[in-house]
Amino acid sequence: MSDTPSILIVGAGAIGSFYGAILKRAGCPVSVVMRSEYDAVKANGIQIESELGDLSYRPDQVYRDGDSPEAAPDYLILCVKVLPGVDRAALIRPWLGANTRIVLIENGLDIEREIADAFPQNPVISCLAFIGVSRVGPGQIHHNSYGRLVMGQYPNGISEDCQRLSDLFNAGGINVKLTEEVVGERWRKCLWNTPFNPLSVLAEGADTDTILDSDGGEDLIRALTEEVIQVAEADGYPMDRSIIDKQIAGTRKMTAYKNSMALDYLNDRPIELDAVLGNVVAIARKHGVAVPHLNTMLVALRMREKLKVKERS
């Protein structure tokens, strides 16, 4: 692999396009597979307004689903939402080579197993993104804030492939934390996502201030977070309970924030219910941990999803 390895982004929406821009800035050839907006990106490239400056770029190649790659990439970065019915292994299979490293920049818990099982010979690098970024038009992205990544080899360790990719992101202007225990880091991110994201949907897209300031809202968030901690402990990732106070204090310092699941719900897009909540409840059942608040929230949201399916049919 050269000092500027080839990159292919599968799922070049807001997040994929942004991290593609960072790697392009670091000198890598970056190509994209477009599931939509192919014509706009082919004609005009990807336009990104960012606090880091103008990150707009023209991908080296713009592919459609079903195209054949000119050559297998060194790193394939997958940035699609983890949704029922989306076969992520099938999406990336045509683009992989024997030496391609698979990089997941996706939300949720226990999302790597499907890919690792499908491609046991290809290393899997798991990343958590802490970023505010949104699509504002075809091929047009607005980067609001942050961009930090936490990265590790799945299921554990820090490989040379991780280190090289981290160095490239750093060169492009993004801070990366390498971790020996990326699954533990996913559990830590679940401490916020699993309570706040699904609850915001039950509350019709409520922002963080509405959730915490409603009568009983903070107490409910505390109870949900405590259940996540109990499941994480049973799964081998213990955490200090003081994190609950710190997390709530940090959330209160933020401007009223609508999370990504709330925005997906408000825009009538599918939500990552299983990746963010369902998998936590499934792991709780495996370990015999009672999670009544989380389970109630999951069942209520599955009822809502079922109603939405009926409304569309």
C-alpha cells in the first residue's frame, strides 16, 4: 500500500462525503459509490461548507450501484445507515479486493459482526464519529461542528492499518483517538444515544432541552442510562456511574439539540432502531439483565413503526 492509499466511500451522504473530503485533503485518491445524486456529483463534485474552510472536492471516480470498480480500493469506508432490510455485506461485496480494509463509520452497537462474518479475510476497522453534519441539497453538505473519530480494529486492538488511516485523518485536519477496545467505546457512546435518540422519537422529535426539562424527563433519562450501564457491565464493559451526572450536565450545556434519529423521524425517514436500541435489549436478554424502561421504549417504537408501514401501504 502506498503512502496515499486509495479510498472508496460507499454511502456518500453527509458523513461519508465529509470524511472523504478529509482524506482527499490528506492527498488520497477518493472515489464514491452514489446510491442517489449520481448526476449532481458527477457534474459538480461534492460541495462542502465547513468550519474547517471550503472542503469541496471532485471524487476521482463516481460510481453507481452495479458499476464495476477500476481497481479494488485499499480502504473501503461504509457510511450507510444500519437498517432492517439493508444488506450491507451485499452493498460492499462488488467493491472489495483480497487486501481491502473495511472501515465502518456507522452508529449503533454490535454492528460489526455481520460484516466480519461475511468477509473473514478482510480486516474490519470500526469508527465512531462525533460530528454535526447535514445534507442541504444534491451533493451539497454543511459541516456544523466537530468531526472527531474514535477508531479501533474489530473486535479489539490497534493494527498498522488503523494507525495509517488515523494518520491520514489527522493530516486532513481531524482528531482521531485510537482505542484497543472499540466495542467498549461503542458502549460508551450508547450511554447517550440509546436513551436520548429513541426517546426523542416517542416525544415527536423533541430536542434535548424539552426531554430534560419536562416533568420527570431527567429522571427517565437517568433510569434509561442506568439500564444501559448494567447491560454494558454484563457484557464485560463496566463504567463508573458518575458518568450519568457528567453526561446530563454536558447535555444541558448544549444548545437545544435534535439528534439524528429525531431528524430522520421528522423527515419520515427510517430510524436506526435496532442498531441503537434493539441490540442493547437483545444483549440484555442474553445476559439475563432486566431492562424494563429500555424494553418498553423499544416495544412502543416498534408499534409506531408497524403503524407507519400500514399507513404507507
